Amino acid sequence: MKKKMLLIFLVLAVVALMAILIAFLATDVFAPFATGSIDERGEEELEQIRQEEIAHAFDRQNTIFGSIVSSDFRKKQPTFMPINLRHPHIDGISLNIYLDVMFYERETGNILTYEHIIDYLSQEFEDDGEMRIFTNGRHPEIAEYLEWAHLYAHRRNAFLDDLQAIYDAYIEENEGVPRAWMRVMPLEIMYEILRKEADPEYVMDLTSIKNRYIADGRAVVSEDGRLIEFIVPERYLQGQSTSDG
């Protein structure tokens, strides 16, 4: 009886050891494949998250800089477009960005030049190959500006609305003066409007400036005399931006 019990115990022990050995071998052989699959799925998910974060960063940047860099949220694939003038300007600038940084300095005291932003937007990658986007930690001044611009978008919009209202009032008060679109207005005229915005008592003379542009061949008036178009130099019509002015 004792021998029979001992035999049964030995058989059960052998079976248990074999089960442990099989389980160990299965884990040792197949674990790399299972782990690789998990790691691969993890890497794919991380890459998807990374692409979504980049697309979100580009979209946030586009909102302020005027869709100079574009992204497709449906495909979550951000794409880069070099700085260009969506609305070619006689002075070769993006007037919106020019006015935005001017207002930013006035409101905060922080100096961020138009030229600096244009340089930042001029290429897709850093010199070492890393994607150039304000979230990469290398452009804290751009990140700070974008954060401020989003937070105080209402002030920025109110400032631009005030400039437009000053110009509209001048047109109404000076019948017969042709109107120009604000986004393509020469800096010489814009500086007059800015002086008026800073000092309501200042008397603008936009008519003389417009007449000079027309006489110099740098502007033409529509047939009905209601609109004036400023002639953009050829060098600014090739999608190239300048920091002059």
C-alpha cells in the first residue's frame, strides 16, 4: 500500500514538473513574439499620439499666423508649407503678422520682431533634422507669444477692428476717396492709421498718400472710382516674403 502511494506520488510529481517545464519552454520560446507584438502596437499608438499632437500644434499655430503651415486633421498628417504671402503686399510683408507683433509688444512689453517670426516660419526642420514647431522646446518666445495670442484673441481682434473703424470713418468723411482692403494696405498708410489710433486728435491725410501712389504708378483705381489697388512688385509675387519695412 505504501509502495502504491509512493508510486502515485512520484507520478504526480513528474507530471507537475513536466507541466512546469512545458510552461517555461512555451514562455521562453513564444514570449519574444508576443512581446514584440505588444511593443509594436505600443509604438504604433505612441506614433499616432505624436502625429496628433504635431497636427494640433500646427493647427494652433495656423490660427494665429494665418494658415501659413497647414495640417489635415482628418488624416492626422501634418504638412509644412514655406512662408508665403497669401495676400501679396506692396511692401512684401504679411500685414496681419506685422500688426500682431506690434500689438503684442505694446500690450506686454515683450519684443518679438516680425523678422524673427518670418525666420521661424521659413523652414520645416531644425538644422539637426528635428521638426521645427513651437512645442519642441527650442522656441520659447514663439510658444509664449502663441499662448498669449490665444488667451487674448479678443483684445487682438478688437485692436484690428479699431484700425478698420478708423479707416472706414476716414473714407466716409472724405467722399470720393477710393477704398483699399486693409490686408493689402501699404505700411505708409497703416502708420497714419496707427498714429490716429494712438492719438485721436491726430489728423490723417490718407488722400495725399493715395494720390502719390497713383501718380507714381504704384496704384490704380477701379473704373467706378470706388476701389484702389496697390501694385505689388514682381519680386513679391513669387510666394516670397521679406522683412523689409
